Amino acid sequence: MLSLQPFSISSGRYYRILVASHLRRCLWLYALPAAALVAAMLWLADVRFLFLLLIYGFIVVPMALTFTLISCGLHPVSRYSLLSKRALASSTGLQFLFLDDDGEVASSATIAWTDVQSITPTAHELILTLGHSRIIAIPYEAFSSPEQLRDFIACASTSKD
């Protein structure tokens, strides 16, 4: 069993991770209507499509992106990244022990390795993807050494097979 140091990330950092993950996966959904409006504007030589493009770019896209990110951020799994916690990794899964203000365990949650679709390293954390816009971020500071990080990834990889 692998025990990580207590960790959490800020809500602002989690939001930036969520935005990057969502845009990496769904950018084409936002770009396709904009490209269609630009093509219609150029092909029909009508300035009204420029106004539609501006409305789309400044009203529709920010509203759709906001609703999507709020929906993803309100999922119960999102709290796993934000709350102060310790994590225990075993061959069966990842157990989170959520800490209160005194450092005592207040509650716990377990995620099986089979639920983790991918593990993506970034510059500051490991991103565990659980499904559609459900992510858990584990900062590298939670690992006491690079060997512990390698052991964690190896444990997750071998348990999924």
C-alpha cells in the first residue's frame, strides 16, 4: 500500500485544468459553427453573417462553456481534488481520506483503478480521468519522491490490466 502526503489544489487551479481538458476534447464543437458562419459570410458576401459570428463568439460560446464547466464542476467527484486529503493507493484502487481542520479523518471515498480511464502527467500534477469531464488532480507535492510517483503510476497501470 502506497501512502501519499496530505494534499489539495485550489479551486482556481482545478477550474483551469477543467477548461483545458474540456477544450482539448471539444474544441471542434465550438469551431465548427464559427467556420460555417465565416464560410457563409464569404460565400454569400453578406455582412449579416458577421453579426451572427460576433453574437456566436461573444454570447453563445461563453454561455455554453460556462454551463458545461459548471455542470462538470458540480459533479461529486470534483470535491476529491479540492478538499484536503490523504490518499492510499493499493492494487484494488485509490482511497481518499478527507481531513478536517484538525487533520483528523472526516470521511473517505474509494475509486477502483478500473474506473480510471487515463492518467495524464502535466507540469504540476497528475490528472486522473474518470469519465466525461470527471477529473481528479494530484499535485506532485503529494509524492515524497520520484520513486513513489513511479510506483503510483505502476500500481495504477498494472491494476487496470
